[in-house]
Amino acid sequence: MPPSTIIFLIATLVTAAVTFLNVSRMANQLKQVAPTERRASIFLDLPWIIREHNRLFPQSGPMLAFWLSLIFLFVWLTGIVFSLATHL
């Protein structure tokens, strides 16, 4: 495996962890505001968490961080594919 692929893979893993932390922070904010609302897994309720957080906290920092981390995740995954394609 080429070194650039390993670097992109590590960056992807770190960005995925940051994305998960952002989603859990948004879910915790929702629990504080509306504790009687639905409580389920973060992975199962991701669209609901994003929609409700955007409705209750428009233009918030965690929402911006979430979207930026998704963009970076896409960039790193594209880098992995490009690196593997050029080294095969």
C-alpha cells in the first residue's frame, strides 16, 4: 500500500471520529432542550438529529462543524480512491 494511501486513510479515520463527536454533541444538545423527545441510537436517528438540531439551533457551530467534517471526509475518501487508482 502506497504511503499516500495510508495518510489518506488515517485522515479519513480521524475525520470520521470528529464527525461522530459532532453528531453526539448535537444529540446531547437536543436531549437538554427536549428531554422527552425520542431517544434512540445516533446512527439510526441521524436524519432526525440533523433536522431537529437545525430547526432548534439555526446557524450553530456544531452544525457547521458537522457539514465541514463531512466535506473533509469526502475529500479524504476521494484521495484514497485516487491514490489507489494511480498506484495499481
